[in-house]
Amino acid sequence: MLSSVFTSLKDITDKNVQADIKKNILSSLGFKSSEEFPWTQENVEQIFQESIISFVIDENGDVIPGKTPEDIDPNVDKRIYPIYKKVVKGSTDGFSIPISGKGLWGTMYGYFSIEPDGATAKGITFYKHIETPGLGAEVDKPWFQKNFVGKKIIDKNGNLIGIQTVRGKVDESSPEAYHQVDGISGATMTSRGLNEFLLKDLKIYDAYFEKVRNGYES
């Protein structure tokens, strides 16, 4: 009986986790929950089916035909990576990729989205972390996440530079302001970790987004 209860609860928990992850992917791509269309599991699945194309790329940025993110076995597939593409009326409206890395107290997990130009941040969300409430935990607050929208991940020469969280406010007169966001007071280590793992993960996908920037998209 205990085994059956554990199995049934695990299935429910796994489904809730997957639904939460999908909500974060959608949120990073600009989708919003509303009173008219709340984010129930059924509605989330509906949005995914209607507006999201999921696929997998290799380390060269080439799409692997017939492979989906659900097919990835983390114990076996070490050099293939998932991408979620938002499509509106047949046109690409952004891409979302998973990001993760060490904050102050543990690993942070989230999604970072990029505009169809392959160069501009569209959004960022986090669905799991153990950062300090009121400090590092501010990473999942709208005020912080909105800072990323419109920032560039490449420099004027097309080189990947990522987005940097700075101490205090961004100096808008600085030539570096185009890829900087306001920091979180008292959360230096969390911000530093975010800067490092965001760039790390963007490097993994840069071969694909370089093709996007050059007008090639599959």
C-alpha cells in the first residue's frame, strides 16, 4: 500500500513539476496568465501545442531531426540541447533555453529567452532555487526579470558577451549599458553566479543563434 501511494504521489508531483517548468518557459517567452485563461495544466498544455515548437540541437548548432527535449537522457546525451520556439501566425516570435548554475546556496534553474534576431533578450524566469528571501531570491521577482528585456547578448562585432548584473544601478551613459542590468542589493554572490552560468549556457547555444543572426533558421 505504501509503495502504491508513493508511486501515485510521485506521478502527481512529476506532473506538477513539468507543468511548472512549462509555465516558466511560456513566461520567459512573454505569455501571461489571466483570469479569463488561468494557467491550469490543461491550458498550459494547450498553449504548448498551439504556440511552441520544441526541438534539439547538437554542439554545432544543427537541429537533430526527429528528436525532442523529452527524448534527452541526461545520463547518455551529453552534447545535445533543447530549444523551445514560440510561433505566432506562422512566424518565429522568440526562443527559450534552459539555464542553470550555482548561486550563493545552491543551484538555480530557469529559462532565458531570446528574440527572433538571436541577439536580444526577451525574458528570463527561475523555477527552482534556494537563495535567501529578500536578497538572492529576488531573481524570481518581476522587477528584476524585467531588467533583462531588450538587453543584448552580443557586442557590435557579433561576439557573445552575455548579460551582466552590476552592483547598484546601471550607468545608462556607460558604453556597456546595453548588456547590463540593475543588481540586487546584498546579493553579490547570487548575481555573480548568474552572470557566470548565463554566459556559460549561452555559449552552448551560440552556434545555433549565430546561424539565426545570419538569417538561417530551421
